[in-house]
Amino acid sequence: MDRRDFLKYMGMGAAATLAACTGKKRIEQTDNVGEPPTGQMTYRTNPTTGDKVSILGYGMMRLPQKPDSEEFDQDMINQQVDYALAHGLNYFDTSPVYCQGQSERCTGIALKRHPRKSFFVATKLSNFDPKLWSHKASVEMYHNSMKELQVDYIDYYLLHSVGGGGMQNFSQRYLDNGMLDFLMEERRAGRIRNLGFSYHGDVEVFDYLLANHDKYHWDFVQIQLNYLDWTYANEMNDRNTDASYLYGELHKRGIPAVIMEPLLGGRLVKLPSYVVSQLKEREPQKSLASWAFRYAGTPEGVLTVLSGMTYMEHLKDNLLTYCPLQPLTEEEQHFLDTEIAQQMMEMDTIPCNDCKYCMPCPYGIDIPANFLHYNKWIIDKKMPNDAGDPEYRKNRRNYLISLDRAVPHDRQPDHCIMCNHCIDVKHCPQNIRIPVELHKISQRLEELRRDNS
């Protein structure tokens, strides 16, 4: 799908780990957040069921935790869910593997306090582990989701993250064990109202599922879409697929799109100062996140845009953006996915979204923390590279000190033995070659420490 076709559609019709939460890590989305209005949420209609779905969906992946504790703060979760519903948000997305396996339970407790017809709940068949590939184990996971969520039907049910591992992996998870046939029967029985899939990875799987749309009748599909991935997803990682292609294939078939990673795990608010200044020059009072959420919510056929909102200020800021949504103009779209995206592509960052799917590492390495710290220095243009630069010695020393403060030494990249556990057993949605990137950082650290001796 080229830009001309995209612009025609834009705005015209208006192996996962059980440590998937990042509740203790604040994504700096905005500094000052006002009170969003009530009664002004933008909604999109699902053509299959007629559901009136809020354009903002609540991703229950980064739930708040109690201070200095691994325990999830159910009172705060309840409070934020109540606030979301009061402001018109009605779509809640979870999974059996989110938040140390507790997301469905926390979500169920919060939503059970409200009328069943007042919300739509989405969850997934997250059978990444080969031990869960049997029909029996997968069916047990499906039924356990209903138990944890305290519901007798699921509004939106997904095959979780198809594409990772290619067609062979997909066949073992969903076809050979009869699970896709089982889920289609559950849809016919009304216990699943909408059946779809989320996609990361091998485009062959995505194309296969859409080529067989007449057989499976997908009610929705969840894809990664943002102004960087629109054109550059494949360039950033040749195992990823540009959002322009994914969206275009769904749109021409009339399949509603649910959008994930509108902020790329916070990367689209952790921007270099020269990019921030360009955004603030246009909208001084708006948050950096609002640009990304407007971009993700503008295309026709987008049903809802998911955001993992750990803090109340994140929720309020996103509600301000979508109550109501002001669609991007053609010029604003070009500004983001061409001008700003091109500038971001010049930075040699690692496309880590801090989902923690790669964790835990058997050798104790904090993989996402190392990647995020490295990216921060790249973005701030303070990575010590040129020994001839007068700032080199200071930046080198500061980088090493800040790394030791951010990541304990025994959890840093030089402890990676390239066992490939993080990619063989776990599932990275961004298809990062994790051991290779850790080795690259480790080599750089060795150079800096040697220069510091």
C-alpha cells in the first residue's frame, strides 16, 4: 500500500515470560495532565457485531504495583478501571502471561464490579511453551481465562502473537492440535463473540491467515502500528513487517484493526531534544504521546488503540487525546511518518519495547534494562564514541557510572554466554537478535573500561 492509498483511507471514515509487567518503571509521557472531559470519547463500530468500541483501549500489561513490592496494587487497578469506564473507555486487553500471570485475575476483579454489558474484555491463547501445545493444555488455558476474568463469554479472543517461529510453530500451536477448530466452534456457541489474532514476526503466517479469511472469518486482527513502523519496521529489523502493509491488507478485506505498540514501548516519548522541539513548536501544550496516539487512531478501520497505562497521568493524558480524537491532517501524517521517522532512523538504537518477554535470563542478565540504558545514551547523543572528542573522557566516565547505577554489575551484558535461551525458548515480539546486541554492547563496554584504566 503506497502513501497515496494510505492517505485516502486516513481519517476519511473517521514465548512469553510470566514477568511481562513493567509496573515499576515510569514512562515519562507528560509533565502536566489536566482533567479529561466525560461524554466525549470517540467510538468506532465493529461491523461484525455492531460493538461500539472506544478508540482508546486499556492494555492490562503494565499494571501498577505497590511501592517497594512485587505485589500488584488492586485498589489502584480498581480506581483506574473505574476512571476509565467513567470517561467512556470500554475495551480491556489482557493475557494469561501478563503481569507474572496475574493480569487476568486483577482485570477480572476490577471489571466484576461493573455491569457485564458496560465493557468488552479481550484475552488470548498464549500457548507459547511447547508444553502447552496439546489440545488438552490449550483448552485448559482457554477455560482458565474465563475463570480468572469471572466471565462466561469473552468479547474478543486472540491467537496470541502468531508469526514467531513461522508456519511450523503456528501449525503446532493452533492447527495440528485442533485448537483453531475448537475456538471457531466456541464462537459459534457464543462463548467467543469475536475471534482474531495478534501478529509479530514471519509475514508468511499473516498472509496465510488472511488468504484463508473466507474459511476462518476473522472478526479483527491486532497489529503493531505507529509512525516509525509505518515505513521502517522491516528496515529496523528484517524479520518485522511494515505497518503500511499490515494495515493495507486488513483494510482491503474490511477486517477491523486493533492497534498495539502505538508508543513502541515508550520509545516514541523518549525522543532526542531536537525532535522534541519540532513537536513542541507545533503543539506546545500537548504531550509527545498525543502525537503517536493521534497517528495510530486516525486510520479508517482502526477499532481501538491499546495503551498499557501504569499510572493515572498516562490514562488521563490518553483520554485527553481521544475525548474526542482530532484526526491528523495529511500534512501532519507526512510530518510524523516521513520527517520525524527519518530522523529517528538515523539513531542506532535497539528496538526494545521493554515487554520483558525475554526474561528471566538463566544467567541473571537484565536484558531490557541494558538495552534501554544504551538507547538513552544514543538518543541523548552522549554515547562516548570518538576518543578525539574533548567530551569523550567525561562522557565515558558518566556512561560507566550511570550503567552501574541502573543495572547491577552481575546483570550487565558481559555475563552473556550467547546460550540463545532468550530467543530459543522465549519470544521477542520485535525479533531482536538479543545475544548479538548484548555482545555488541559488551564489546563497547570493554573498550570504554579499557580506556578508563
